[in-house]
Amino acid sequence: MRYKSAGNPGAIREELGADYLLAGSVLRQDGHVRITARLIRGEDQCCIWSNCYTRADDSVFLLQDELARDITSATLQALPGANGLASRPTTSAAAFEKYLKGRHFANDWSVLGFMRAIRCFEQVIQDDPAYAPAYASMALLHAMLGMWGALPADVVCERLEHFAHKGLGLCDDLEDAHCALGYKYLLFDANWLAVEQHATRAIEINPSYPFG
């Protein structure tokens, strides 16, 4: 979000060390969503792909899949060997929107932001009890709150473990859940082998994972 209004792909590229940048915008109005997207080569700031999509709100998942396929196809031409598409974690548009709101609040990196995010993820789970990423996010947020001393240790340990194992029971490829368990073994058990195992697994799932 801090780069949202930067307007200078060259400066963003230099700061992040990124070879390519994905820029775009989302507009929702009158029951429709309109997305514009551009893939920019950082070296010369050349737009190597762009498109615009307009769909009804209830087609958000079809739009998400179409956009992901198009961007991946464009990226594969520039970066051979790029990863494929992830599977869709939910079929509930309401749950998906609440999940995105939760991620937005979590990005505030404050106790208040985390608490607001947790409330959103609780609503996600009510809408779709099989939405694995929501459980993983809940686990990681509780781990962070525990490290900050914002919640009692026993509460953190119980909730963290519950949400992490619930998410992993639905899908093992959840870096947030593995990371949260790593923090649990670090903070409460001093089990260094388990810490290393979960941190390694998180990085295997996502080599760019910042918390692993």
C-alpha cells in the first residue's frame, strides 16, 4: 500500500530490487467490478502486458481466475519456470471479501489492526468453515499478539495451536500456519527442532515468505 501513489516504477524497482512490477486498480460500482492491470518491466519501465476486465460482482472468482491466468501467462514469457496457479480456497464471495478485509487490517501491524483482522477472519470461518487460509491467518496473528504481550500466554498458546492445526488439517500448504507453530515451539516449548522444521516448511511453500 505504501507504493500505491508512488507513481514512479523506476524508484520502486530500485528500492525493492524487483525486475518486474504489477500495477493496477479496482473499481466497484452498481454491482460490477472493473479491474485494470499492467505488467511493467523494471529495467526500462516498459509495459509488456496490460488488460481491463469488467464483470458482475457474483463473477468475482471467475474474474480472479481469468486475471491470474493472464498475468501468469505474461510472466511466464518473461520468467520461464514461474510457479503455477494456486487452487481457489473458497467458493463464497462473502467469505473471500471478509478475508481480504482481514488481510488489509492485519497489514496495519498494530494490536488494534490485528484485533480487527481477527474479527474479520472469525466471520470468514462462520461463512465458510473449510476456508483454510483464514485459520492460518488467525494462528499467525495470535502468535504475533503473544510476542507483543497483548494477550495472556495461555490464551495465545491454546488459540494458536487450535487454528494452526485446523488450517493444516484442511491444507498442508499454509506457510502462515507452519510459521505460527514455529513461533509456538519457540515461545512456549523451546523445541528448536520443531521450530526449524516448521520454518523450513514455510519457506518450502513460499521461498519469499518474510516470517520464515
